[in-house]
Amino acid sequence: MIKSLIVKLALFVAVLGVIALVVIIIDRYLSDGKPQGEEIDIIAALSTSDTEGYLIANEPIEFVFPDDHGAHYGFRNEWWYFTGNLYDENGRRFGYQLTFFRIAISPNDSERESNWATNQIYMAHFTISDIENKEFYCFEKFNRGAIGLAGFSKEGFGLNVENWYITGIGDGEFPWQLYAEKDDIALSIEVNPLKGIVLQGDNGLSRKSLEEGNASYYYSITRLETEGYIDMNGVKFYVSGNSWLDREWSTSALSSEQAGWDWFSIQLDDGRDIVYFQLRYNDGSPYPYNEGLIVDGTGNITRLGTGDMPLEVIETWQSPPGSIYPIEWRAQITPLGETIIIKAVFPEQ
């Protein structure tokens, strides 16, 4: 029997596909300490170009925690990706996303005269969805990994872009503290795992195409107990709920014919969690290489491969500039014999 479940998401589902189109404008300090304008295309950072000197994700490794919660400077890029659904004491609902990206602009980290010099750029992306008022707030920050403006610290476990941060206990033990604020919107929460770490793909090696080396090391914590507050224009809402953490690092995740992927993290009321991504060609059509997994309420895992979760777009939304985004999908979970409807709570996210 085919079951139908309605999953309403508070956040946009394909965040990475949007971020991948961003071009970062930076002032890079070269070896002589002089600034030079330079562009970094995140699609290029995830592609197979310019990989010389970096480590490549090409075979499974043994993950070591809490060390692997931290930065992996031998690889060109990585991210700490949090999303969640939160409620205040009156049941008012909010969604949030807070993500930190590290991007290396060269594989060499030689000593240079200027304290401003760096080969690491950090980006942070912060969103709040106010479900009751159908308001979406979106902010981002970029800065160089120098003089405390941005970076990762293993001692005391801290990651920051200016005053936005993640901090943990000791060398990365939970609970972690997350904080971001901009334009009278603030998020301050503590997260603590309710389920264990799960390794995506082949024991943590998540392949993104058939080409050798187009892969990332990828693990998730699919459900974290979350408490704290959201401040909106001076009004504090004390909230609790569940969060999701995705961690990936790589050097060349995408091939030249790929433009990114649609990524879903779904927490069901029965305790199951589902993650699935569908890669896309440059023209937006699906790439025939997808994967994911299901984690049940006790932590048991069911792997999803290509074809195990066909996706059909039911409804789209056109933004004022004219871009078209999917906001509702039908997903058939073939191994379980179930169909779910994934729907944004409101479109303007």
C-alpha cells in the first residue's frame, strides 16, 4: 500500500543550488601584502578545475571525532550546514538556516609579511522564516581568514565570520552554541544530538559524478535538540525544536557538465529522517546520479541510491526578477513503498 505523508518545510530546500551561483568578490592580499580584486565562483570551487596541490576525496577514510568536526585545510572547500524548525511557547513557528563555508583560494599557506594575508576565505549564510507572518529574512557575510575576522580555532572549538559563530566544548564536544545577528534579526541557540553521526554515501565518501575524484567526505547528524531564542526587531521569542547538521569537505565535487543539486533534509513526525540530493546538469535537468538515506527513530539506516526516490515537481513559484523555483514536489520512496509530498510553507523563501 502506498502511504502519503505531507511534509511542510519551513526553509527553502535547494539552498546549495542558490548559493552555488553566487560570485564572491574579495580583496586578496598577495605575498607583497598589497590588495588585489579577485573573483571566486563557488561553482568553480566545487568543480574539477584547479585541483593541483589540494587533497582529493577519492576513497573512503576512517572518520575521527571530534577532530572531523573541525576544518580540513588540505581540501579546497567545506561547510558546516545547520537547518531547523523551531517553536516558541505559544506554538509560533520559525525556520532557520545558518551555514559557514570555508574556501581556499590557493593550496599554499606560506608565511607572508602582512598580517592580513591569507589563503582562506569564509562565507556565512543566515536565514529566518517567520511562518506566522510569511516573512523571510536572509543575510550573508564574507571575510578573510586573518586577524580574527573569520576562521576556525581547534583550541576551544570555534568557527566565526566576524560576530557570527559556532562554538563547542573542548575540542568539539556537544552541545554547540550557534549565533548570528543582522539588521535587528538574531538567532542564539544551543544544539545537542538526539541521534548519532551517520556517514553518507560509501562510508562517508559521497560521489557526485562518475568521474574519479568528484566526491566529498560527508556526514550528518539528522536530529539535534535545539533551544534558545530568536530576536526580531527587539522582541525575543524563546524557542525549541529540532535541527539538522550536514558537514562536507572536498576539492572537486562537480564535473564541468553539472551546475549543482537539489538537496532535501526531512524530519518526519514519526521520528524518521530522510536526506536525499538530486544532481543537475548545467541546463537544470536531472543528472543520473543521486543518493541519500533514511534514519529511523532508533538510528537504523536505509540507504537510497539512484532511482530510489524519484522526484516530480508539482508546483513552482516565480520571483519578482523572473526566476522560477520549485516549491512543491512528489517523492516516491521506492524501498519503503511510500510517497511523500514536500511543500514549502510559503513560497517567498
